[in-house]
Amino acid sequence: MTTAAIIYTVAGVVLLLILAVSYIKAPPDMAYIVSGLKKRVVIGGANFRIPFLERLDKVTLELIQVDVKTSEPVPNADFINVNVDAVVNIKVGRSPEKIDLAAMNFLNAAPAYIAGVAKEVLEGNMREIVGQMHTKEMVLDRQKFADMVKTNADPDLARMGLEIISFNVQNFSDNDKAIENLGIDNIAQISKDAAIARANAERDVAVARAVAEKEANDASVAAQTEIAKKQNELEIKKAELKKDADTQIAIAEAAKGIMSEEQRKIKEVKFGDANIARQEKEIELKERAVAIKEKELDANVRKEADAKKYAIEQDAQAALFQQTKLAEADLYRRTKEAEARQIEAEREADAKKALAEAERIRGENEAAVIAAKGQAEAEAIKMKALAEAEGLEKKADAMAKYGEAAKMDLQLQVAKVYCEQLPAIAKGIAEAYTKVGNITMYGDQSGAIASGVIDKSVQLSDGLSKGLGIDLKSLLAGAFGVKVLEKASDRQDGNRG
């Protein structure tokens, strides 16, 4: 073992010894007082004290019995020398103040020492109380004597930290047997009172006996007289009752015959009624038996029918349930198949729609290019027509002096030129689309080319109308316009032929 290990072992042993020496544990009937660095009181618990720096002392808290007797007779208020024998139980109070006082007076003292000190205090107070009380008062009211001694001794014991738990007087005595003579006098007086009471009782008994005998005799005479009267009244009453009884017997005999006849009639009627009632009861019982039998048969038949009906219903419900489940399963399968077909069709339609949209956009782009070219060529033709129209307009200005007829003739010539050039304008616009290799149209886009040609032609007509100040639409709608259009149409048909 190394030196360090030995040192640690020795230190641990020393520490354990110090802890063992410093640890204190107080029982409930003992106060441990630790003084030194810090004073503290431990009762029924544990604590520590620092060895060599703190001191441990004890004060007992157990109950201490003290036998208190007067060492010599004490004269009382009647000047009778009395000896008192009492037993007192005391203990140290648990309050901090009383423990401090007991520590100052009985620190580490044995219970016998505390009992001796308390005995002197109690005996002195008991002598004082004996001198204040009369003999009869002391003997007849021991509790009062004990309370007076306790009240008188409490302050003295409290100054030492002690408390009186109980005070019991065992005996009072005196050397002259005065207390005993008090008992003898009481006994003689009691005997005297008893003899007088017995004589009075005997006298009262004799008087009461004489009065009772007189009253008994008087009562006997009166009773015999009353008995004689009652006997005479009884004989008279008997005779009257006998007469009444004979009369009643005669009446009863006569009534007996009448009652017998009536009873016979009633009996016959009752017997007949009983037979009828018995027959009716038998019929009723038979009817009830038949009804019960019918109900039993009806119940059995109905029960069997209900059972068959319930079985049929259960079978039908089971078949219906099976068919319903099969139909639901088939419907579910067909629904899922239809949903799948619908989803597939929607996907194909979306694909076709996307393809058509792409083709439409591509066609629109190509058409826009063609329209731009056609518009450029139409614009050139328009400029040529405008130049020719301006020449005609100047000619019309020169001829303005010829009036409205000349103006109308000029306008017709302008319309004639427009109608002659209109097929060329439409052809120029349409030829632009012929240069496109392939155009795919979908839905309402199929008439876009024709609509574009017509729109360009209308735009050209509107431009001529604004440039020349001539309403071509109104002019063409008139009679002369129709002829011009017909002639232009014939010419266009000749060119096509």
C-alpha cells in the first residue's frame, strides 16, 4: 500500500470518528443542550456538535413523582396540629423559557435531585395552605386544598422551569385524634338521629294502624249494608228479568216457526240459484277451455307460419343482399372502366387540341406573312387607282361647270374604273396565298383566307371613298351602279371563260 493510500485511509477513519463523536440523537423525554459556538436544544431529534468547540449537556423531561409529607404537625385555622400526606407529579416544561430555567438549575441533574428540590418547595406551600383552612373544610374538600397548594406553588416551581402535572392528597391526620373524633361525633349524631327517626316512624306506624283499623271497620259496615241493598235489588231485578225472559221465549218460539219456514224457502231458492250458478260456471269453464284450445292452436299455427315467414324473409334478404353486392361490384367495375376511358379520351383530346393549336398558330403565322405580301401588292394597285382617280377628279373639276349631269357622269366613270380594277385587286390579294405550300385550318379558322381577301377589298374601297370624296357604296347601290356592276360582272365572266 502506498503512502498516499495510507494517508487517505487514516484521514477517512479520523473523519468517521469525528462524525461519530459529533453526532447526537435525543430521545423524546430528554432535552440535549448544545452550547459553545451556537446554543441549540434538541428534543426527540438528531443534530451535530463540533468536538472541542461545543459542549453537550442534558436536562430530563420525564415525569417525576414527589412524595410530599409534612415533617411535623402543622396547626390549621382551628389550631389543630395536622399532618398531610400527598403525592405530586412534576416535570420540566417544554417551552424554551422553562428549558432555559431548568438548564440553569438542573443541568445534568438526576430526577431524584429535582424531586428533592421540588419537595421542599411543595412542603413549604402545603404548610402555608394548611394554616389557612379549617379542619372540616380540609377533610370534606380535598380537591380545594390540592388546588390551593398547586396555585400557591406554581410560581415558585415555574421559576425553576418545573410544572405541576397532578396533586393528590392521600391522608389528613393529627396526634390528638381530633379528625378521628370528628368522625366519632358524626357517628354518635348519626346514631341519635337514626334512633329518633326510628321512634317517630314507630309512632307514625301505630297511629296509621289505628286509623286504618277504624276506617276498615267503617268500611266493612257500610259494605255489608250496601250488600244487603244490592241483594234486594238483585232479587227484584231477577223477577223482572224472568218475566221478560218468558215473554221473549214465547215470542222467540213463535218467531222460530216463522223463521224456519222462511229459512226453508230461502234455502230452496238458494239451492236453485246455486244449481243455476253451478251450471253457468260449468258452461263458462267449458267456453274458456274451448277458447284456450283455440288460442293454443292459433298460437302454434301462427308461430309456425311466422317461423316460415321469417325464414323466407331471411333467405330473400340474403339473396337480395348478394344481388345488391354483385350489382354494386359490377357497377363499380364499369364505373372505373368508364372513368379510365374518359381520362384516356380527355388525354387524347388534350393532345389533339394541343397539336391543333400548334398547327393553328403556325398557319396564322404563315397567313400573316401572306396577308402582308398581299396587302403590299394591293396597296400598289390602290396607289395606281388613286392616281387614275385623281386624274378623273381633275377632269371633273374642269367639267364642274357642266353641272350635275357631268358630275354624275364623272362619278360613274370613277366607279367604272374601280369595278374594272376590282377583280385585279382581289386577284392580287388572293395570289399571295397561292404561294404557301400547305395551310391547315381547324374549326372556325377555315374561312380566314376568304375573309382576309374580302376585308382587304373593303379597306381599299373605303380608301378610295375617302380620297376622292365619292361614296362608292351608295353609288353602286343605285340604278347606274347596278348596271355598271352587271357589265363588270359580264366582263369578269368573259375573262374567266
